[in-house]
Amino acid sequence: MRLRIVKVMIALGVAGATALRGGIAITNLPSFKPFLGIAYSPFRGNESPNYGTYPTVDDITQDITNNLVFLASEIATYSMDGTQSNIPSLCNAYNLPCYPCAFVSSSDPTDNSNEISALIAVGNQNFPTTRGLIVGTESLLNGYDVNALISDIKFVRAATHTNVPVGTRDVATDFISYPALVAVCDFIQSDIHPYWAEKSESDALAYTIQQWQMLTNQFPGVRVEIGETGWPTGGTNAYWNNGQVVPSVANQGKYLSEFVPVANSMGIEYFIFDFRDELWKVQAGNGTIETNWGLYDAGYNKKQSLVDFQQNGFVLRMMSGDAHTANILVPTFAANPYSLLGTTNLLVNPWVPISTFIGAGGTNQTVISVPDSGSQSNWFYRAAQNF
């Protein structure tokens, strides 16, 4: 047989219905989820923490089961308020590693106490999917006292009996300014946004890596993660009018395609900001730029930047074959759904759904057996991830 293979691409819908057999036990292979981590806030439409309107638990479950488990190997959150306190247990139920976060600020000590109590309760659940507890997100940037934050971190660690790592998320300059804060953290998450640093798209990757490297050099032995990074796709900006710093779908796609492979190759733990556009953030008074950082728009549609990003970096490989069957090796992530499609002519004919399959467990590769019906021996094939 002369079965030909082309690059794996990511489909937007579910194709086919015939189950194919396959699966081999190869370990220690890279993940084929598009992203290592995604920063996740669950608000939809006009929901807003400022007005105490929250998504339902069913809405959060839908985000996790329909999208996040296929998009990322882990997520990080922003608050324990309202229904957000359910996110860690839902992540545990669906085997999605998570960094839950307690939001603390100088505006309301009662809210701080409630947030920290909820975070401690999660820490004491001993969920295997809880990778770390984040105490404060850009708290220092927004005026919270560093000594209070240090005290909060120590309190959470003592109350959870050191069962899970404890850290905080803030901007790089605050970590540099307060080494005593870093000293009490098991990990730090630095928000690194080349857009807010007024870096052009051509300089964005270098800036992000430089900022991360600066922190790793400054604090040897400390686990330094990138808590947020990304690029906005639209909106107005109240801070400056710099023609070299442009929010656009194209620039978001460019940044993702440049940053993610470099971060993966360097072993940087990162979280792309963010999952979905959030309309409530226009209330912050910073123009509309804050509402437009999502991989999905507010209507739950994939942005073209995400679609384009998912079409890169996947390669099929022929494992073996004979006169009757070809065994094709597909990069997959365990339990993720995929389709196999084929065509007889790359330039003219459409892709035809051949079958659907599920990524094999215990490995990041799945072998798909394609029978030779006599007419398929000269087909081209590609795989597509469905979500």
C-alpha cells in the first residue's frame, strides 16, 4: 500500500462515527494539548464579581468539560468568591490540575478572610489535582501591604499543614522589590505582559523570556512560573496611543505561535491569559482593552488566532503496513477526542471523514489502523482534535 500522510490539523467539529482500534504504551512524550496552562475566570455575558452575579456551577462544568480539559494541561483561577469556590473540586472530578486563588485586597478585610478560608478548605481537601494555592493576584500592584500578604501566605501554609505548595501571583517588579515575599513562597507566578510594557509584537517574545529569566536568576532555587501572558485582540486603550503596540487577532496568533514552543522547550510553566473575553472588565475604567484577551470571544466562539494556532506542530507518522492495513501514529492526549480524515487530492478534493477515535490512555500517541479497501491506498490522511 502507498498510504500518504500529511500534517495533523485541528478540526472545529466532530467528524465521522466509526471507532478505530489502536493504542500503544509509549511514555515520557510531550503533551499534545495546545497549551500547558490557561488562566481561567468563569464570568459570562453581563456577569460580574463587582455586582455579585456569578456563573452557575453547570456553566463552569461546561467550560471545563467542553473546552479546558482539551485546551490545557492545567488552569489557574482568580478568586474563591461565589461559585468560583467550586472550581477546584470540579477540576478534581474531571482530572484537570488547578491552581486555585484567593483574591485579597486592601478594600475589604472581611472579603479577604472569606477568600482565605475557602482556599484553606480546598487545601485541606487534598485533591490530587490541586497543584498549588495562590494567595493574592496582583495584590501588591493594587496597593495591598506586603507584610499583610506575607502573613496571609504563612497563615495558609500553617492551616493546610504544608499539604500543598503556597505562593502568590504578581508582576515581576514587585517580586524584585520584595525578596522577603519570595522567601516565604513555595512558588511565584509572575504576570508578564509585553503589551502593557509597550513592546511591539516583534519584541514581545524576547521581553517575556527576559522577564522570566531575570526572576529565575534573581531567585535561584525558587519555582518561577508565568502566571499570565498573552496579547489582546481588540479594544481601546486608556493608557497610551502607541502605534507599534496593536491589539489584534493576528498579533495574538503571532504571539501564541512564538511564545508557546519556546516556553515548552525551556520548561517554563505558564498560563495563557485568558480563556474567554470578559465584558465586565470594561468597568475597571481602562478602556475596553481588558475585555479582549480571550482565546474565545464573549459569545463562546473560537477566535481565528486560536484556530490558526491549533493547526501547527502536529505530525503523523507511518508505523507499519502491509497489503491490507496501514498503522498510523497520531500525536494525541489521553482521552481527548479526534477524527481521522482523508482525501485523494490535496489541491482539489475535500477532506472526507474516515472515523473518530479517543486518545489512548497512558501515552501521548495513538496508533490508528486504516484498512485498505482497494481505493484508499493512495489517500492522504490528517487527524483533527475535536472540541
